Amino acid sequence: MIGVVTNETRKSLHGLAELVLAGPQYRRSGTIRLRVTPAGFATVAAPDLAVEADALVAGDQRLPLAGRTFAQLATGAGVDAGAPEGVYHDHSGADPGDTVVTRDAAAILAALATGDAALRRLSADAVPVLWPEHFDVGISVDEVNYGVSAGDTAIDEPYVYVGPWRPRQGSFWNVPFGAAVPIRDLGDVNGVFAFFEEGRARATE
């Protein structure tokens, strides 16, 4: 079961993804794509950085997250903190000088890991991407987006979504961008996978 999360923690993890991983990666390797790992999330290209539970991992270093600013963590990892510039318009709202909060990070990381596992079951060909813009892990198959978000202004907790590129009609489609439900209502990877499967079937109706 995925527990509750706070906005502070979500903003901190989103900020780590955007300012400490995706920004430096984009400046060095030209991509903002990140990946979910069993313990957290990581870059897909240089620099090799990962957030694992309560630490930023850079090479053989494990830098504790709690009580440090994004800028301090980035400096410790040998990179400059900052979002990818000119790539997208929505941002985490985190500033390099903000202090990272991690007291209930496990709930968000568990939601992303559950989503990643369900997405890989849904499609063996599509590689799930953790996007730093909205801090969600997702894939697109046959013009339908599937994913798990850590939460946002629309739904203030981790949630699962199915978003057809073209609007669909019917009770299943309960939000402007498609269908969404809190991940806590689905229980585990089997529940999330079942929701994706139902979304895929209804998208073809």
C-alpha cells in the first residue's frame, strides 16, 4: 500500500530530479530523460547520478539528502544545480538554495517503482521514462499515454493515469486529460496494471 505524502517532500524529490539530475544531464548529454530504479531514480546518460532512498549517489559517494540544499548536493556530486533551460515551461518550483525534505519520500519512490513495473508489463517494447517536467513515469503506446504521477495541482497525491491523445467519451474518462485514480486505491502493481489494461481497452472503443 502506498502511503500519504506531503507537498514539501514531493517538491523536494521533484526538485532533485529537475535541478540535480536532469539539468546537469541535459547540459552535458542533451537529454532530460530519467529512469526509475528499484531504490529511487537516476540519470540515463552522463553524469551518472542517482537518488536512492535518503541519499544522492555520485560514483562511490553517498551524499545524505536531509538537511542539505539542492546546490550543496549538486556541488558535492561535482555538478551545477539548475533546471534544463529552454526545454519546458512547467517546473518543480524548487530553488537551488532550498533545503531538501525527505521524511516521507519512501511513499513517492514506491509509487514510481510500482508504476514502472506495471508499465513494463503493459508493453515490452516501450521504455518507461521519468520526466522531470511533471515528475511522472510514463510510456506512450498507440497514441495513448500511460503513467504514474507523484501528484500535482490536479490530484494532490500519487496517481495513475491513462491519457489518449484524442479525447474519449464515457464514465471511465474522469479528468480532462483522460482517466486518473489515486494509486492507493489500486493497491499494488497488479491493480495498477489492471487499470492500464482497462484504459487500453476503453481507448479502442
